Amino acid sequence: MTKVKLFYSDGMLIGLEARGHSGYAEAGKDIVCAAISTLIQTGLLALTEVAGAEVEKKEKDGYLYYKVISNNAITLEKSDIILKSIVVGLADIAKGYPSHIRLEETKNVH
């Protein structure tokens, strides 16, 4: 199962941590894992290239963490919209494949 932890600060979504493989199918044929990875990677790219956010990032096999570290209000608002859009897609995947992805929220992260 892929576990995605969402990090909020002052009501704004500022980052996420994704851990594990979905286990829907074998590597290379896992459409659930591919969908999750695509959304999460697109979110990271959009944060840096669209919002212009500075991002703290850690990545290894089966793990990706990123968090916006900007203090600029406009950048934080753009980042919040981008990340919440990613969560809409992840939540939809979780509805269709509940035994393969779980979302959790962590509030008041700084």
C-alpha cells in the first residue's frame, strides 16, 4: 500500500510524503502506482516551475518527500492550490483502489 501523508501549516497544504508501493500489480504493470507517481511528480514540478517555490526534497526508491519552504504569501497560495489539486486526484484514486493507497493529514507543520 502507498501511504501519502499531507502536511498543513496555518490551513495551507505545504507538502507531502509518499511511502511504499501500491501492490496492485507487479512492478512495471502497476497502474495504481503509476497514477500516484505521476500526480506526485507533477505536483513537485509545478511547485518549482509554476509557483516558483523553493522546495525541500528527499527521494529514494518507494519514497518521496517534499515541502515548500518559501515564506512569500503569493508563492504559498499558489503552492496550496497546486498541492490541493494533486490531492483531488489522489483522493479519487483512493476511492477506486482503497486497499492500495491511504491519505493522512498532519496539521501545524512548520
